[in-house]
Amino acid sequence: MSFKDVSLSRRQFLQLSGATGAAALFGSRLTYFTPAVQASPRLAEDGILYGVCDVCSMNCAYIAHLREGRITHLTGNPADQTAEGKLCVKGQAALRLLYDPDRLKYPMKRTNPEKGIGVDPGWVKISWDEALDLTAAKFKEIRDAYGPQALMVIARGQTWQKHFASSLGTPNLVSHNNTCYTSHDVVWRAMVTGKGKTWTVDYEHSKYILAFGWDGLGKSKNHWGRAVLTALDNGARLVVFDPRLSITASKAHEWIPIKPGTDLAALLAMIHVIINEDLYDHEFVENYTTGFEQLKAQVKDYTPEWAASICEVPAETIARIAREFAATQPAVIASHKRDAGGPNYRNSWQTAACFVIMDTLVGSLDRPGGHILDRQPKLPGLRDVWEFPEYPETIKGPRIDGLEKFPITYQLGKGSFSTLAEGILSQQPYPVKAAFVWRHNVLAFPNPGRLVEALKTLDFIAVSDIMPTEIVQLADVVLPDVTYFESLGLSARQYHAVYPQVALKEPLPAVYDSKGFGTVAREILKRMGLDEYAPDGMDGKGLMQAQLAALETTLEEIKANGGVWGKPKPIEPKIEFGTPSKKIELYATLMEEKGYPPLPAWQPAGAQTSEQYPFHLLIWRRPWHRMTQSQNDPILAELQPENGALLNTQTAQKLGLKAGDEVWVESVAGKIRLKAMLTQGLRPDCVAVDHGFGHWSDALSIANGRGANDGDLIPSRTVEQQLAEGDPGVSAMMEDVVVSVSKVVL
Ligand SMILES: Nc1nc2c(c(=O)[nH]1)N[C@H]1C(S)=C(S)[C@@H](COP(=O)(O)OP(=O)(O)OC[C@H]3O[C@@H](n4cnc5c(=O)[nH]c(N)nc54)[C@H](O)[C@@H]3O)O[C@H]1N2
Ligand SMILES: Nc1nc2c(c(=O)[nH]1)N[C@H]1C(S)=C(S)[C@@H](COP(=O)(O)OP(=O)(O)OC[C@H]3O[C@@H](n4cnc5c(=O)[nH]c(N)nc54)[C@H](O)[C@@H]3O)O[C@H]1N2
Ligand code: SF4
Ligand SMILES: [Mo]
């Protein structure tokens, strides 16, 4: 059956998402956030399933509407504090993924020993038993011959993935974190939470929203989009610093096209103004912070005049915005992951520290209208439910991505994509021989070509995925996974968790012959003779039962309660924080202890433009795309056939380019070919590339060959290079990249 039989038609989809023409970019409130009532084509239903959208980490709870055993459409769950009855355009579109005819449908093994881009793997269909036996045998052989560190698990560090890697005894659970948010995480850990960053922001009640690269509206982030628009309706002011006119910037009262990589200077100057002009919240600073005097001394010379020439923003603008921010309450620095405080530039982690300082100075941290420390229920983990031995000591050894050399990120249990390829290729600190990959793709790595070279040196690769993406093309064994529509569990609200709440995930019976990660992991452990780490009854269902018991509820009760557990309650402001002093540490003692600067200081970005590379590379995401996972969607492909090189109109004129001309964008790492797109909403010294395209897997019948991957322009890095940067977040520095642009000569 093709997708057309089961999914929405293009017209229905466009109606639901409101994503028509210009409205898609600059539309009304309904643009990405659809009311539940609207999102219901009227079809006879034969049941519903509660679930949680896993397209992005906002994890909005949905209700899946069934007809003859198939999901016909989704609506947001009104009982969920995140979804509030709505889903965004990405969440709606993802239903087509479930029924995508290109999905992996059964286990396969490779017959062609040669690997690489454009090489046919020569797949043959195999049984689950054969696939699991083969994987376990290879892993056991390699573990016995070289030690557990020769195995690596490339996966997000979730419950089962951590258990699997640790049971194997490998320290190498490698995930994407340093391309995404580790710069924020280390700062929040040191200054506020003792854990990582908090994701909940009470935009709705804010009166002044100040963003440095945050583009929550342009990501169609369901809750935040609505909340910011509601705040604007209620008279809030929105100010956006971004070299590109993002969608959030297009809704703002002011757009300030700051020079890339210089937000740190603007922020230091704002902090200078707020302190020197005595505009800060004395009560909050006195009661809940340490290190104010040191901070005051630190920013003494960072005047707006000093910052102006660095940021190319007038000193009066910087000073005025600082004053407005301090005078309007509550005020908040809008921030998420890959904004100016994300792992994009050498100085981003210090920028992230300034975000925390700004919120603190105006007293909005964990206060209504500000950043809220997520209110989450404590759910039991595997060890709380089952008895199994301590993991082998070897999990504490050195890692192939070198992460243990970055103690704050390491203790947070994160991973580094930027150093993986160089680690494998140099065989430092040891050779790695096999990989199990779950839910990560080659195209997500800086310099993916380098990663392909590295992965080619391994003896064996098993991949659990749902689509035949690029990583699958490098596999020896393919283990088709279930999608989130087909899996069960409980999901604690995290991205908007002003009170503890859990949403239920009820599975649709698997559409294909697939198995979830937990099942696969346990089967491999057993077949490797590591039965003690896979005791009887240890599965997702058992874990969920234990979690329900801990919440003193039952499945029936949750269903009767609209698919959620947890009652709304107002925010009780915290008076203690997770640092050693229990205060917000403006002077971060953990940073000092680990050998990093405890206070932010000006540091230029890593890459400066030159005659050879006159432009800064900016990366952005389309509201409707999900990283590298949605380009095989036929309707989205119709909406946007490929990505492009966004250039300022004047720049294009100077280069003799028109819209649609093919250009080379080139950096020290590589070059990509794209069509030029022109706009006035971009600094003339920038080129902006939207992420997600450049697929080379010919098994992706729609996505293959469209556009190009921004990652080809980003260098991979050695651990030594990363250490020399002195960044506790071991950032991949995704946009510390300068490029040239030239017309393709045919
Ligand atoms: N639609 C959609 N939503 C998504 C995703 C997706 O792929 N698609 N991905 C999800 C994921 S994994 C993540 S991490 C988040 C990322 O979401 P965000 O954290 O919002 O990050 P980006 O989308 O990378 O946008 C970064 C913005 O920073 C701007 N920028 C670049 N350099 C600078 C600078 O030096 N200063 C300033 N002030 N701005 C700068 C860019 O122009 C861009 O507008 O989105 C999530 N949501
Ligand atoms: N050049 C460049 N690189 C980037 C970024 C960028 O903006 N530009 N962004 C960075 C960021 S913020 C992030 S978060 C990372 C994300 O990096 P990744 O997490 O690797 O994300 P994707 O590239 O979208 O690849 C996800 C893979 O998981 C598969 N998949 C999806 N759902 C499932 C599932 O349920 N089960 C299994 N087994 N597989 C599944 C998809 O088919 C795909 O192969 O990329 C980072 N890398
Ligand atoms: S914001 Fe959109 S994509 Fe993300 S979880 Fe919610 S509905 Fe899904
Ligand atoms: Mo991310």
C-alpha cells in the first residue's frame, strides 16, 4: 500500500499545517501550531492510541486515530502540558514515515565486503535469529580478541543504550551531544543545576524575550511557538540577535544582525551596563547567588563602546537593550541548544554562561516568566527493578572520542561526534573494531566523508534504524527498529515541565518485521553469554509496570485520565540550586576546580574571514524538516525539493549571481554544490545553509541526490585540537567555519 492510501493528502496536510506559500514562513499564529479541532479530518474511527511524538525532543503527547488497524491521523493530546492539544507541522508530517514504502522491513546482511559512498552492499534478507546470532558472534569474537573497548555503541545515551554499552564493558557510548548542546550543559551544571541544562522556559508569562540565535518559532517548536505568540499578544517585547532574519526574528520588535561569533562581547557589555547602572535585582542576587563582586570586577572594562566594533552593533543599541531587559519584568534570555550559546563557536560556552548571568541578574531563573528547572517525577530505572551485577570496570577507561579528558561533559555522560573519526583512524587510544549504531546517521557528523573512511576500517557494523539511510549503507547487518508509533512506555514531560507529568505511549502493532532496541540488546547480550545483564522479564513492559507502581497509578487510570499522569500545579520557586554552594554560582567553582575560567571573558571566535574565505557559514533548519530524517517525505519534497545557499542580495550581485544559479560553497574541510537563494534578511558576510539534505543512499527513493550537506564544510577534530580550545563542553564548533562562494562553471 502506498503512503497515499493511509496518510493525509497533500491538500489536507497543507490545511493542517497551514504551510502554504509565504504563510509558511511569515504566517499567522496558525502557521505551525494547529488547534486540535482543526486537525481532524472526519473519518469513521475504530479506536485511538495514546502516544508521544518523537520527531523532536519536545515529545508532545498525541492521540492517534485508527481505522482498520492503521493510523489515519494524529491530534495533539489536550491533557499534555507540552502539546496542549496541538502538534506542529513536523509532528503531523511524521505519520508518513510510519508507512514510508522505503522503510527497513526485515533484517538484512551485506554480501559485498567493499564499503563506501555509492557502493552497493548487496543485501540479502535474513531471519532475526541469523541477524542476532551474527552480531553477537562478531561482538564476542572481537571482545575476546581485543577487549571490550574495541566495541563501540554509537547511540543516544538513553536507558537501554547505556545498559547495553555498559554490559558489553565498553566505555564507548558515543552520541551527538557536542554538535547539539554540551556548551550549555556544562555551564548549567557548573552554575545552576549540578546536572545539565533545563529546557523549560515560561515564555508565556515573560514580558521581555531576548534571543541570541534562538529560533524556536522557526523550528515550529510546538509549545514555545504558541507561548511566545501569546506573550506578544500580552504586550511582551521580543528582540532577536541573529545574523540571519530567522522566523523568530521576523516576529520580533527588533532584529539585530550581529556579526557571527561575537554575541559574547554584546552580552559582556550588557552585563556591564546592568551592574554598573545598578539595574540588577538586588534581592535575587543577594539571596540566591555567589560571586557577584568577582563578576562585577570581571566586566568592568567590557563597555558597550568596546563591544560595538566587535559585534558591529551600535553601542547605544547594546546599552538600551540591556536597560530595557533589566527594567521589564519578568525578562528572559530565550535559549535552547544550537543558538549563540550552543556548540557553534570557540566562545559559545562563555556565551552560554552570560545567558545564565543575564537571567540571574534580572531574577528570572526558576521564576514565572523565566527559565524553569524542569519539574519531573522520579521514575525507577533498570537497576531499581532488576538485579544484575555491577558493570565491568572497563567502562571507566579512556574513550575513542577522548571525552574523559573533558571532565564536566564526561560526568554528564555525553559524547563527541567531532572527534570520533580521528580517534578511529589514528587508533588512539586503541583500535576499535566493531560498532553497533542506533539512531544516528553519517550525515550528522562534522566532515561525514571522514567518518565514512573511519567506519570502513572496522571489521563489523550492525545498524538499528528505521529507514535505509547512509549509515545503513555501511552496515554488515541491518536490524530494523520500530518507530515511536510502534513502541510502548512512559514519557516524562521535559521540554515544558512546569509540574511533574508523564504521558503514556501505547504501541501500534509493528507494521514490518522489526524489533525495538531493548529486545535486540538483550538478545545480543544473551547470545554473547552475558545473560546476567539480561535477566528474565527485563523488558520495556516490566520497566513500565514498575514506573506505574512508583507513580501509584495503573495503565487503566492513566487512560481514563486522557493518557497522562500528573496534576497541574503552580511553580513553587526554588530557593536552593544544585551547585556546591546551593546558590547560582556567578563565579563557577566547578569550572575553577576543573581548570576552566570560572567567569566569562572575551575570546574571539575560532575562524575569521579572509580573502580566501570571505563568508561566515551559518546553519539553520526548516520549520518542517527533522534533521536528516524527513527529506524522503513526498509532500515535503514537493514543498521544498532541495536546500540552498542563502545569500544576501547585494553579495549575490557582487558575485554576479542570480537566484537559482549553482554555486560552490567551499571551506577548509570540503566543498558543496547548491543553488543560490537570495534574501535581504541576511548579513552580507554570511552564507546560510539549511541542514538535512545531501543524502547519497539510493535506497531513499525521494531524498537521494537532493541538495547538499552543510556538514561537508565542517572539519572533524582531534582530541588534542579540542583540548587546545579550552572548552569544557568539547563543542564541535559547528559554525566556526568560513567559506568562499563561487559560481559553478559548467
Ligand atoms: N524544524 C526543526 N526543528 C528542530 C530540528 C530540526 O531539524 N527541524 N532539530 C532539533 C534539534 S536536534 C535542535 S538541536 C534544535 C536546534 O534549534 P536551535 O537551537 O534554534 O538552533 P538552529 O536551528 O541551529 O538555529 C540557530 C540559529 O542561530 C543563528 N546563528 C548562527 N550563528 C550565530 C551567531 O553567531 N549569533 C547569533 N546570535 N545567532 C547565530 C542561525 O542563523 C540560526 O538562526 O532544533 C530542534 N528542532
Ligand atoms: N552538518 C550538521 N550536522 C549536524 C547538525 C547540523 O545542523 N548540521 N545538527 C546536529 C544536531 S543538533 C543533532 S541533534 C545531530 C542529530 O544527529 P542524528 O541523531 O544522527 O540525526 P539524523 O541525522 O537525523 O539521523 C537520525 C538517524 O536515526 C534514524 N532513526 C529515526 N528514528 C529512529 C528510530 O526510532 N529508531 C532507530 N533505530 N533509528 C531511527 C534515522 O533514520 C537516521 O538514520 O546532528 C548534528 N549534526
Ligand atoms: S514540537 Fe512538533 S515535532 Fe516536536 S514533538 Fe512536538 S509535535 Fe513533534
Ligand atoms: Mo540537536
